[in-house]
Amino acid sequence: MYPKENDPYRDTPIRYLGYANEVGEAFRGFIGSRLVHYSYAVASLYMLADTVDKLTKTYEFTP
């Protein structure tokens, strides 16, 4: 698909942002629902950024 390179969304600790909603849900009783909603926002932004990154790389290297 495209040349093998370091993927910051997979190969660095940034990937754990994709699990932010799980951590938020685990602590819902302690942190309240407002912060849980923020944790979903963090996970969603991570997913969106990763998707845009992959689409950009795919269309850059398409012959």
C-alpha cells in the first residue's frame, strides 16, 4: 500500500489515547459523567486523526 515507515498512531504511546473512553468509563463513579464525556472526545479525536493520517498517506502514494 505505502512504504513501511514509523506510524506514530500505532508505534508510540499516543495509541493509548484511543482507550481514553475506556479509562473514563472505568472511573465514572469517581470523576463524574462530564469527564467521561471528555474522555470520549479524546478517543474520538485520536480516531479521526489516525483516519485522516492513513487516508492522506494512501492517496499520496497511489500511482
